Amino acid sequence: MNYVEDIQALRITIIDDTTKTELRTNKLLGQGLAGAKVSDQTLNDYQALIKQYLDKGYELVEPVELPTNYDNDPAKDQLVTLHLTHGTRTQAGASKGVTETITYVYGNGPKQGQPVSPAVVVTKTFVPLYTVDAVTGDIIETTWSGDGVIEASQVPEISGYTPDKTMIAERILTPTMENQSQTVYYMLDEKPAVDETPEPERPTETVDKEPGIGSDEKQEEQNEPPKQVTTTQTSSVDKEKTAPIKEGQTVTELPQTGDAATEKTTFVGAMLATLAGLLGFATTKRKKEDK
């Protein structure tokens, strides 16, 4: 009676967890009798297979050990599943410079379009650090080193001109930018217009020489006709100071030009003259009676 020994197979499936694909499916790794020990050759082949994928940039998700013996179930093969992922590596790239140019230009006037001063150029340097897929060589991520901050600055002053901005604000350059530029325009200051129109002559004001008497009042006094005073008495008193007034003589009185005090004085003088005439008349009559 002949017995047939059961041959058992050991198979392996390798899965790429990064791409969600199978790299190997149920590939024969080794075979032997049921219950027999897995040969050293099969173990070595398994380690060589793992190294082959690691050398390509894969990494083991977790180690998987082979069984030491074949099982006794002839209905199915023994299966080992190995999960791998793509490893990464970092790689420095070439440096990159990004510039900003500030130009100062006359905006108008006889120098319009001409530079006020040499342009100011600021360069910021950045160095990329790439994260590379070790299996495919694709760049997964890029990080940059370098400071792109440009501090705020005062715009220079030019005599006779006003710039369209007095400050250049802080700005930040990044390695993904194109070269930047900006222009400051200096505008010629406008001179104020001079008014050459002559000032009109001011009318001359008439000032009364005599205070307290208005011009209209003086005009009325000058136009007033002389007053006539008739007396029937003659005076011989104070011939040196006052001329005698003969009977029937007409005396012309000048217009009044003084103030109230002057008019009062004139009135008192007239009264005294009248009294003096009366006294003179009485004296003359007495002398005639004595004769």
C-alpha cells in the first residue's frame, strides 16, 4: 500500500499602502511537507525579497515573520501578507533670490521722467528644502529658509518737490514671488500766484478844525445874512475901547461862530453897552438942566 505525502506551499502578498496597490499577489515563496520545517533557503529568500523593496525606497509598515513549519491543512496554502509604504528623503535645492527695486523719479516739471537718485535694490535669498518620495522621486513638499521681511523706510526729501508718498511700508518677499518694483514720483511744488492789481485809492476824510461844530452847522452859519441892530442912544463911555454909537446908527453884527459860551459873552457885552448909553444920556440931560 503506497502513501502520498502532502506538499504544503508558502505564498506571499506584498501591498503598497501608499498607492493602495498590490505589488505581489500570492507569489510562491517556498514549499515542503506538511508539518516540516521551513527551510533556511526559504527564510533567506524572504529576507532578500524584503531588502529588494527597501532598496527601492519602501519601508516596512511592520515586520512579518515567516512560520517556522508548514501546517497540516492540505486544503489551502499558507499565506504571508507584507505591507509597505513609500519612504521619503530630504534634498536641498538651489538658492533663489527675489529682488525689489524702488525707483525715484521726477513726476512733472522740466525734469519729468528723469531719475531723482539711483534706484534702491533689495535682494532676499531663499534656499528650498525638498521632501522627496524615495520610491518615485516626486517632490512631496517644499520648505524655504530665509527671511523676506523688508522694513519700512522714509522717502528722501528733495527741495522744491513733494513725493507722492512719505513712507514706504514694511513688506514681505516670498520665494514664490516674481521680482517686485515700485516707483516714487516727486511733484514740483506750485508757487503761489502774486496779485499785481493795485489797491484802490481811499477817499480823503475831512476833519473839522473846530471841535463840537459840524460841517453842516458851519455852512448854515456862513450863509446866514448879517443881523442889524438899531439903537436910539449914543454912548460916550470908554471911547478908547468902544466906539460911540450915534442915534439912528446901524450896527452890523457878525455871524456867530463860537460855542454857547461865546454867544453868552456877546449878549452880556451888548447889555453893558446899552446901560452905558443910558447913563451917558442921563448925564447929558442933567448938565443941560444945570445951565
